[in-house]
Amino acid sequence: MNPLIQVSAAQLRAFLTAVLANYPLQSEAATAITDHLVQANLWGMDSHGLQQIMGYDKSLRSGRINPQPKLHIQTDRPTMIRIEADRAPGQYAGQIAMQQAITKAQEMGMAVVGVTNSNHFGMAGYYTRMAAAAGMIGFATSDTNVVDLAPYGGKEARLGNNPFSWGIPNGDMPIVLDMAAGTVSGGKIKHFGYQGLPIPPEWGLTAAGETTSEAQAVAVNQAASPKGAGMALVADLLCGPLLGTAAALFKTKSRHDRMNGTGHFFWVMDLAVWSDPEEFAERVGDAIATLKQTPRLDPQQPIYFPGELEVVTEQTRIHQGIPVPYALIQDLARHFGPDLVNQHLTPDLSISINA
């Protein structure tokens, strides 16, 4: 296993802020990206944290991400909104869309918001947690602008490794189910590579369609059973054809337009319209308590409900720091230059590009 470096959330935020300062990003958009990536690392979702910034930097340079997007509403009905994101950073478009859905649901009891011409929006659970915090039940999914997942039984990519998330209110610790249609996300495979860890053979395939234990050799993600492949297809259709654009299989990443941009789909329901919130909270609490009383295969391994481990991990990392693989630090130094990395992330180590 490769060595790890402990980095504080403040250091991480300062580094990301410095990187994004190279572009004329709207302040709200820059904040959305930075907050999201820092939160991902705090929650232990390292696949969607710091390591993503190099891809976003490339997209800003190529024009795929528009630093000054003008989002506008294409469709506005009592319970439905469709937003044209103008190639906005996905985290920025996602936050606006989910807040629109929450506001509509507060008025009408339920709302659906679709987004076209966006970009990678990060953790789907970030948005459903927003809904849960507002006393709502939320759902979020997204497609990709490049296929990276093989259908179950296939060896070539035909689908996006799309995320699905549900958020359900539960006091200060909402239930947040957030998962990829693949066995794991592509970002997790990459993070295993940074850590120097082997991956299970069911995670990915090489370009030749063979299983591998080497993260760097993965060219295609494997679906998490036929169910995962089915979920990926549903997300492709909800976030593509339903919103008037192509399914991921027919999108071209190098084209920076509405038909080839990333799509998102959000659904929100006001809990109070369907159930008494106090009764609901009590019954959810009973269900969780019973779940945790399940006899364990390993007495030392707690049983967590979805979203709980992220909160526990955040408290640990706030006090102990965020573990960042040394290999990732080196990659950042090669991409952004060692001076910026040394200034914000490793002031006492003086990382060099060829170290």
C-alpha cells in the first residue's frame, strides 16, 4: 500500500480555491465545486473528492465546463421544471436544480426537475441529503457524457456507470442511499490505484475484456449484477431521452453542446403531505434500532444504515485530517506544478514531480 498524507479540510479548500482562481468562474459556481469536493473527502467518498479536480481543470481548459454559465428554465409547470445548464459545473447546476425541486415540493407536495447540458455533478447523495435536511424525501440520478460500463455479461462499455441516491429525513443523520450502477464507481477504482491496492476481479475489465486486479489496467467498469446494469440503463433514459437529448451511448464527449452534455434527474416529495412527520420519525427510528440489533457475523463490525458511516467518518476526519495517497499528491504536482501543491497541501514535505 502506498503511503498516505494527512491533510486538513482547510488545506484542501485553500488548494482547490487556488486552482479554480485561474478561471473566471462565477463565485457561486466555484464555491459549489469546492464545497462538494471537500465534503466528499470528509465523508470518506474519496473517489469524488480531491482527485476529481484534475478532470475539472481539463474540462475548464477545453471549454466543456463554462465558467460563466447562464442557466435558464426551458419548461416550468406546477410540479415540473427543466433547466438548460449552459455547460455549467455539475455541482453548481445540481444544487440549483435540487433547491428548485425542494421549493416546488414545498408549494405543491411533489416536484421533478430535469437538467440538460451540464457536467459531472459528483455525489448524488449530496443532493438527496439537501432534500432530507428540508424534511423531504429526495431522489437523484445522472447520466454521463461517455459510456464506461459494460452491460451485465458484456465486455465493452455501452452504458454510463450512473449513480442513484435516495434521501430520507432522520433527524440530524438522514438516511442517504448513494450507489453506482457498477460494482463500484470508476472513481473508487482510480482511488485504489492511488493507494497501490489490488482491486477485486469483479470491479473492472481491461481493454481486451479481461478481468484484472490492477486498477490502472481497468478500461471498462463491470455492472453490479443484472440489476445494476438495468439501473444504469434507466438512468441513461431518464437523463437523456426523457429530457430531449441522446442516451449516453450516443453522446460524444468532445462536443460541447446540449445534445452531448450531462443530464440530471431530481424528484422530491414533501413528507408532511403524506405522513405526520413526528409519527414518521418515530417509525423510522424503530426500524433503524431494530436493524442495528441484528446479530452480526463479525462482533467488531458495526451495522450501519445508509448515510451513517459518512457522518461518522466526517467527525473522525475533522479531528484527525483527511488521508490523501502520496501518489495522488504526486499526480497533482505533475498536473498543477509542485509549487502550488507544496504551498497548500504539503508545506513540510516539498513534493517534487519525480519523487
